[in-house]
Amino acid sequence: MKVTISHIKADIGSLPGHTTVHLDVLNEVKNYVEKNGKGILSDHYITFVGDDIQITMIHDKGIDSPEVHELAWNAFKAGTAVAKKLGLYGAGQDLLKDSFSGNVKGMGPGVAEMEITPRKSEPFIIYMMDKTEPGAFNYPIYKMFADPFNTPGLVIDQNMNSGFIFEIWDIIEGKKIFLEAPQKSYDILAMIGSKSKYVVKRVITKEDHEKLPDENVAVISTDKLSFIAGEYVGKDDPAGIVRIQSGLPASGEALEAFSHPYLVSGWMRGSHNGPLMPVGQKDAKMTRFDGPPRVVALGFVVKDGKLSGPVDMFDDTAFDGARQKAVEMTDYLRRMGPFEPHRLPEEDMEYTSLPRVLEKHKSHFEPIENAQKKKEIRVGTKDVD
């Protein structure tokens, strides 16, 4: 019997700015799902990271289920009503439509879900990021499923030795491609290195791709609010589900990918590069420069539609070094102020105030050759005088 893991998240208001979720809002969402999820969900878990409320749901309705998506949507709407009553900042900012229309895709909330045939033991990790974009998952997902220096199981575990298939989305052009690792590893890296355009959507075992084309072992939310709304309305704050063990990366291999605080885009006003800091939930609030960007990992096991867990995987001194390195990187980058590469390049600043600044001065620009000639004339006149 198949089971579906659906993870849906949204920013519906935060305290005091983009720092954290108000507990009254979180409790309203919890109460709504608890009251109205009976008969739809077999189990669920609700938490938050930074200013995003995160709903993990177990059910047998399949992906894109109108019932499940509407349940999450209405829960977020209920929470938004409380956020507005409290006057919270950005109340309902990820709810871009007035009414539900089939599923929440394209409506603001981020969605990562997979329908699977459960193994005898079905462990998985939910990764939740704040103050960054979907492409922030490119690096760690590649490390988990294609880099033997991170995941020795790719070399020493016969069940992993054939590699995996990466489903990569071009989120600008709305296209996708399937590439095999290790055979097409260089091609995969050539694409996903451009993380604001190409993002890893799913990872599939080669056996499953042939026999069970809809089944996968990792899935990432790829909702990009700026493109959905047509203007900058908030950070993307992606989430991902990664199945582990028994022919897949071990829990330690799946976590090791975050031991180096690599650079991601987002941070303050969604306009800066910064280090991704792995933290326990107690440290999942956004403070310094609205960050730095953070990731929380919660470990679960699902059996007969019921969840065991979670385990707060990054709440461990083993990741203190990564956190300290992220602090040092933050100090270094912040000294650069508005200069690249701390600030994002112009092409990634489309939904900030930069286009308005350029439009304001549009008529003041002139060809460099004309400006040079004017300078020569002025200099010549001065010499004559």
C-alpha cells in the first residue's frame, strides 16, 4: 500500500520583522489541522523555521490531492487571520490568491511531496530552510546522491553503486530534464551550479525510474514567489524530503552534506549571498541581517501511516564547527556592504528596488564615446583659455 508524504510551508506573518513565528499563529494552524484533518490525514507534524510555518502530512491521497492541499491552505488562512489581528509583519504574504483552486501550487506556499511504497523501515529527513531560494538544495542533494567523498555508500554499498537519476528543472523557462549520475555528473554540475535558474526537483533510483516512474527518494519545493507574483514578495525558503538508509544515503551521509556552510542566495531582502548555517530548532530564528540563512533537519520514521519522531538532527555539538565557520563567513561578507558578491548580481535583483533606481536615471545615461568627446572639448577649451 502506498503512502504520501506532503510537506507544505508558508510565511503568513512574523514577529517582529522576519524573525520568527508568533506562537498564537502557530497554534491556530495546529488546531485547524487537528480539527479538520480527521479522515484526510493519518498523521501530521507542524513546526516552524524562522518566519515560516511548516506542515508535514501523512496520507494515502497521492500527490496534488485537493483535499490535502485545501486543508493546508485553510489552515494557513486561519493562521493569517490571527496574524492580522495581532498586526504581525507580512501577515498572509505567501497567500497570493483569495480563494483555493485545486492545489496550492502557484498560490504562494512551498510544496514538497512524494508518494512511495514504504520499505520495512521507512526513515526520512525533512530539511527546512529560511532566507534562501530553491537552488540552495542543489549543492547538498548532489553531495548526498552523487559525491562519494560525502557518501561512501556510492562506492561500498552495492545497492547504491549504480547511482541515481536527477530531475532538474529550469525554473525560468519552465522545462525539465532527467540526467543520470555518475554517467552525466559533469553535465549535472554544469547546470545546477547556476542555482538561480536550474534546481534539483527530484532524485530517483534507476530501478524505480524504470519500474515505478512516479516514485522518488528526494524531492524539493521549487516554488519561486518572485515569478509567481510578478514582483518581489518574499524569500522562497525551500523545503525538501529525503529518504535515507537501505540502498539510499545513511542519515549521517545525508547530514554530512551540510557540514560545510556553503553560500546561498537570499538573506536580507532576498538580495544577498550568505552562508547556510545548520541549526537546531532552538536556534532557528532570523536575527543578524535577517539571518544568516539557516537549515533545520528533522528525522522521522513512518510506519502504517504513523510518524515516529522527530529527532532534531542538527541540534548536536558535531555541527558547532559549521556554525562557527558560518559566523566567520558572515563577518567577512558583511564588511562588503552593498558590493557584489555579497549583494546579488543585477540579473538576480529584478524584484528589488534596483530596477526603479535604474529607471529614474535612465535618461541621464549617454554613450561613452559622446561623453568622452564632451570631455575632450571641455579640456581643449580650458587649454585655450
